[in-house]
Amino acid sequence: MAEEQPQVAINDASANELYAKLQAADPFFLLCGPCVVESLDHALMMSTELKKITDELGIPMVYKSSFDKANRTSVASFRGPGLDEGLIILEDVKKKTGLPIITDVHETWQCAKAATVADVLQIPAFLFRQTDLLVAAGVTGKIINIKKGQWADAGAMKHAAEKVRSTGNKNILVCDRGTSFGYHDLIVDPRNLVKMREAKGLVVQDATHSVQQMGGLGSSSGGLREYIPTIARTAAAVGVDGFFMEVHNDPSKAFSDGPNNWPLHKFKPLLQELILISQASKGKTTNYLD
């Protein structure tokens, strides 16, 4: 039997350029948008409004929305428009706003097709150990955002990142979204934001899923939205490269993860505060043990 050849990433110049832009972001970059693609009109409205805010504040932004949420609590929950329709909508957003796109992939076969539109492919937390998925995503040459499993130690992210890096793709983000501790609740340990730097990727704090209460409402997840600023402030002080935040114009009517979506009208004030904290802190640049 012939030896299986290693899979090699496509050299994607636009992905390399975007990664360099995110790496140079001062004080941080954003991955933000509604959890799931709800409609073309909603996606265009949200992306336009978020772009206005981030442009005004000088924050590099990647628009986040998923064509499919395959890990909903209930089989009856809204998952999204699906791969084909979802990518059409996200491509329209990209063309009309000029924003780069990040979206989830759950299966290996989705990676190449999603990469025709998305600039960043996101590996969901529940799948961060799936070797074939990480490699298939890495081969696209796109930026890969790996979310830490809710049960995992931050050190495990080194292995997840290495699976992507084995393809030659070095455009890696590693994202903390809290650690499961007890029933429903997640705990955010700021030490993870330091430990995950060992994965040699840009470190991101998901400030919204970190307040999620998985299955907390029975047939859907709950969330403690009021603690989003607390988690974000902590991460800004520790020093992160970027923030992941799900934002919605009306979280009470969001099709997915409404209880832990941050309201659009409160987004700018929160960012302004995080900018000040990040600028005051030396957490991103100083190693006090040297």
C-alpha cells in the first residue's frame, strides 16, 4: 500500500495579508456578528452597523455568522439556512461591505466550499480535537480560529494548533470560551489566555459564549449576558490579540444564542471601555518574569 501523502495548505495571499493585519491590530481585533445567518436583510443590516462602529473606533473587524449551527441543544432548534444559501448570503455581505468573513465548519467536506467565501474558518469547541477537520480546514490556507473545548486544559490547544500547522498553514487563532465546571455554567480562567500563547497563534477571548449556560433553558441554552463586560474587561487587562463577540440588534428575538448575544446599541460603549483598558495594560507585551 502506498504511503499516504501529507496534506499541504494552499498558499492564500489574501489570508496571509489578513492575518498580518489582525496580528498588527492595536489594541485588538474583533470577530463579531450574530450567531447564525437569519436572512440576507438582517445580515446586511448587522454587518453595515458593525462596520460603522469598528471603522469609527479603528478596530479591524471580521464579520461572524454561521450558515449552520450543528450543535444546538434541541433537534427542533433553528440551525441556519445551510451551506449553499448561507454562503450566498455571506458572499453578498462581503461584496457590499468589504468585510472579511468568519463562519463555522463542522464537517471535513464543508471546508473547501466554505473557504470560497470565508476568510476565517472556525472550529467549534466541541470539535477542537477532530484531527481530520482541523487538517481539512488547514489545507484551505485560510485563517483557522480554533475554539478551546469547554472541558479541556488550555495546554491542549498546542496539539490542536499543531494539527493545522502540520499542513504548513500558520494562520492560526486560538480562542477561549470558558471551561465547564458544574451544571450548565462555564468558568473563565484568565490564566488560559497566557497559557494558550504556547500554541503560537493569536489569542482570542470569546466574551459572549463564555456566559452561555449550555442547555440551561431546557430545550435551548441560557446565558448570563450581564457578565459579558466583566469577562471582556478581564481579557483586555490580561492582554489578548482579539475578541470574539456575538452581537444582535434584538437578542430577545435572535434565532440562536439570544441570551448570550450582546445588544448592538451597547456595543460601541463597551468597545470604547475595552480600548482604554487594553491601552492601559501591559499584559499583551510585558513578561514580568524576564
